[in-house]
Amino acid sequence: MVDCFDRIAVQMTEIALEPVRLLGERSMQQSVGLRVVSGGRRFIITIAKRFPDHPQKPTYLWKIHEVDATGERLPNGASSHLTPGNSFDDAETAYWSAVDGLCQINLKR
């Protein structure tokens, strides 16, 4: 049985993922940035679409930057990115990989 808090968590995740899903659906949109709070710190996760040669489908990359309360990147803040040569075929899969990357940032803290 799913309790009320679980339902709220699922609904909030669906709302947060909407821009990521739209990135995958809209051909002209090239990136989306999502503000997240983790471990008491603020981060922006950016999912970017890359267009390889036709007729291949686009691929998706991610990067993470620690930001201040206004969203400005901290000069000495934590950051991470997908290693060169890696990418994902799906925007949402790239987002969840970025979340794993954010967990690694918090573990190094």
C-alpha cells in the first residue's frame, strides 16, 4: 500500500522530470537546467542534447555545478560531468545518471 507521502514524492518527481521529458520530445530545445538541493547545498543539473550526423537520433550529456542561493555558479563549488565519449540515448536516463553523479559529489564531501 502506498501512503500519502509516497504519492507526494512520486508526483513531485514527475513534476521535476517534465522539463527533461520535453527536452527529449522537442527537436529544437538543446538543454535544460534543473535546480536541486542535496546535502544542504544547491546544484544545477544540466542535461544537454547533442545532434550527431544524420540520420542518427540525438544523444544526451549531463553536467553538475554547485550554485549559490541566486543560482550563480560558486567559483570553488563542486562540479561533475559525464566523461568524454559517453552519452545516453534518452534524456531521462541522462538525468538519473546525473543524480548518481550528484550522490558521488556528496560522498566525497
